[in-house]
Amino acid sequence: MSGSRPAADRHGPPPAPTRRRWSLRGARATALVPDVALEVDGRPVPATSGQSLLAALVAAGAWSQRLHPVTGRPEAGICGMGTCQACVVTVAGRGAVRACGTEVEDGLQVTTAAGRERSR
Amino acid sequence: MTAVGSAVDVVVVGGGPAGMVAARDLAGAGARTVLVDESAQLGGQYYKRRSGAVLAQAGDLRRRGTALAAQVHAAGVDVRSRTLVWGVADDGRTLLTDRAGEPGEVTARLVVLATGAHERVLPVPGWELPGVVTPGFALHLATIDRVAVGRRVLVAGSGPFLLPVAVALLDVGVEVAGVLEAGRPYRVDAGALGAVRHPARVLQFAGYRARLAAAGVPVRQGRRVLAVHGTDRVEAVTVTGPRGEHREQVDALALGWGFRPSTELAGLLGCATALDPVSGARLVRADDDGGTSRPDVLVAGEVAGIGGVGLATARGAQVAVTAARRLGLDVPAAGAARAARAVRAERRAADWTRARFAVDPPPRPAGNAVLCRCEAVTVAEVVGAGTADPDAVKGLTRAGMGPCQGRQCLPALAQLGLLDGRPAAFPARMPVRPVPLGVLAAAGRALPRLEPPHGPADSAVPGSGAGPTPVAGRTGR
């Protein structure tokens, strides 16, 4: 970052997005206003465009995303960046996709492992 | 996509800080430059940017990254987003790509690898439960998506990264149960005196710690997570404490031990590697100027060695100087000297930080922990295989055979190897990233000779280098 703002945590997260944070108490993020509606396992899930499908699933508490191909146990994304494959879910019209690499869209119909279990 | 035979001057792989700076500077110096990046927009992991309504509502989190991306486009770089490099052909001069199922290729006189790093997670029993995430994922959820990973969350492992992750969690309303740092980086001792040479870094640590203290979040040193409990989701973790072990009720755990360079493509290109004595990982052997054992392959950023955004950016500028010279382009001497100075200064700071965060004794993954998440193979099964040869480990236990291609289990394998005096690493194989079969088939038709140019040359790990590897073993081609 050509020395403009040396970061202690050189690998990750940057300083605060705005200066307001210099109250030690910190500022709670204002909640996002949802602008799209997904359908996850038949239930409506609100989301904000720009979020990943995985983020929307996490926000909705949908943590049983895939059944492990070997153990059959429910699993969920651990990396959020396309490595682990554990967040693979089914999107109508697209088949199996990694939720972390999929953007939310209005009307997206998503089936997770939890949904498949229930419909059994 | 570029037609076969129409070579450009440079292809940069990876659109993070190092790749963006390298591509911008090279295009600015007059090189025909292609930048290939997996994501929808430039930035990489550090400058990962908000988009859509989140951007409109919450603002731009990464103004510096946005500015850098604009400079890349303005410099005339041929940016190919949503495009991943999965293999090489033509003795490494051609990179094979996949853009959402559409096969492509780039042929260049020079390759600059800026493939970044992966998070290093060491397994504990129960880490396969939903709700265990890497610190980077927890951070991106909080900052990019504005989503809390859990209601009550523990942040654990080691490294300077854990503090800002905990702060970001506070910002989205998470109750942070604590930060458990396995090392003792914040102790006051003789080594801490070195802090005076890195005031900016120390101030930033202090800022995060003040923020956590104000929120009542304890930062404990020399502590670890021993196990994760729950049925279908994280419910509790067992952690070490001053008076023995105890349980913390949490619904998510952010667990990470720093970062590991993403060297798969460098391995596929046959760049010589060396063993990192701290992590057991194989690192690309790179000169200060970004040069590797292959004159037509350069490395920049975290793939050249973990050091954070400052070092990555400095290395991006440095590698652009090196590449421009190799292409016979004019490089002003003053700029070249400045780039070299920046790399040296940033590396000193990175070295100091790494030394502060050394963990002693090094962690040993428990036998009943799952080592290979993809194939559900435990640490004990891998140790029981009794071999140091990674291909033999694969054959005997299936560890490393899954779709992550060993990215998740390699840190643990390397750690075990280090502790037992037998370093381990898987040879890189095509495809280095999962790609649709149609892409492989199309590449196979277009390029009948799809062999990696060399086996991984390896100076520091005798006997573990494999010969030329067969292509795309898992895909049955």
C-alpha cells in the first residue's frame, strides 16, 4: 500500500472504512436494507444485492449446506473463498454451485442439505 | 480469448495488491499486459470490495483498492476477470484458463505469479462442524457482506490477523468470547524492544487491543482450542486455560494460524522450491527482485513469502521493474532503487512480526482430529501410514485426494512432517483449480501435449520431489 497507511495485520483487514471508528466503543454497523428475496428450502430469505449466497445462508442460519460425500454429515463453508467446496448447494436452473462464489439474486431458488433432508 | 500464437509480453496471474501494482506498472512501461483474476472485480482477498446495494448502503470499504483497480484499467491492462488459470502447456509459456466454463489460454513472454495465499488452519477434533470458519471468512462476512457469523464467537489460532478480525466482528454486533493467541507476541521482553523500529505496526496492534479491551473482549496468550463440540453446528469449544481446560459456549469459531503461499501454479511451472523451517510449507525460491529458477517466471506478493499488504505491494512494484528489464523496456534507475528499498523495509517489518508470533512449542494436531476434510481422514490414520511420501500417503489413506487438492490438509501434513522430521508436500497437478470437464476436453483437443514442463525441482527436500506428473488424474482424461 505504498506506505500510505501501514497496517499491522499486513494480511488482512484494513483499518476502519471511515474515521468515525475512533470512539473505542465502536460504531455498530447499521443494518442493511434487503432488496432481494431468495427462496431457501422453500422459505423466503431476504438479502441485499452484493452479498454472496453463502453470506445470505449464514445470515439465515442455514448451516447445513451440504452433506459430506464420505461421512454424510452436514457441513458448511469454512473458507468462503472457493477452496473447501463445503458450501455447495443446488440453485434451480444452475445445478450445484459454490454458495461463496454466487451472488444473491431476486427469486433465486436454493436447496441445501437441510432442505433435502426435510423433503425425504 | 487470445488466439493461439498471439503472445503478449506479460501475463500477471492474480488481481490482489501485488498483481494489480505489477500489471499497472508494466502496462505503464509499455508492455502488452494481461491480468487474469478469478474474481468478478479486482482486489484479491485484501482489497476485496463491496458491490451492489451493500456498496450503495454501507459505502466503499476499500477505497485504496478501488483506486488501484481504476489505475490498472486506465493503464491499458487487458483485465480478464472471473477467469482462473488451471493448467499450463507449451513448456509453461501458455496458461490454460476457464471463464465460467469457457476454455481459454494466454501465451506470454513472461509470467508474473501473484497468486496470493491461503489461510492456514490446523485441525482440532470437531473442526468439520458447521460454524467453524477461517478468520478471513469471518472477516469478509462482517466487512463485505455485513453479516455476523454467529451470536457468540471465539477467535483463535495465531497471528496478527486475529485482532482485526475480532474488531470487525464487534462492528456487526457479535459478542466476541475472546481472542486466543497460541503464541505470546504481546509479551514484554527483550525482543519487544524491536518494536521501536516498527512504530506504525505497534500502534496498530495497540489500537485493536484498546478497541477489544473497551468492549470487554479478553485477549489471551499461550492458549489454544483443543476441541469443538456440537451435533449439527458448533455449540461449544474446549480451550486451554490457566487452571486446566474449560468449555466456552459459542455458536461459531474463527480458527486460523496465519497464511500459506498459494504455490500450486509455481509448482506446475517447475519453479524450484525450498522448505520453510517454521511451517513445513514449500515456498517458491525467489530472489529479492522476484526472479525464480525459471527466467520467464517471476513471483510477487504473498506467494513469494507471507508479509502482508505492504510487502506484497512493494514486491508488485519490484517485480514490474524486473519484468520490464527482462523485456528490454526502459526503467528509470531512481524508480528501481525506490522499489528495492521498499521491499527491504517492508520485509524487515514482516520478519519482526513473524518472529514475535512464533509459537513454542509448535502445535501438534490431535490424532482424532480430521486431517483431510474432503476425504474424512484422521491425523492418526495419516501418521499410521508411516510414510513421508505424500503420494504414498494419498494412496494409503486418500488424504489429499479431494477437490481442494490438499489445500486444506497441507498445513497439517507439513506441520506433522516438521514435528516428525519428514517434510511433506503434494506435487502440483493439473487442473490446479477445479474446472468443468468440458474445459479440459476442449483444451485436450486444442493442445494435445499437456504435460507439465518439469517435475517440481526441490533443493531442500531430498527424495520428496516427484517426476513429471500425469495430467488431471482425477478427471480420468
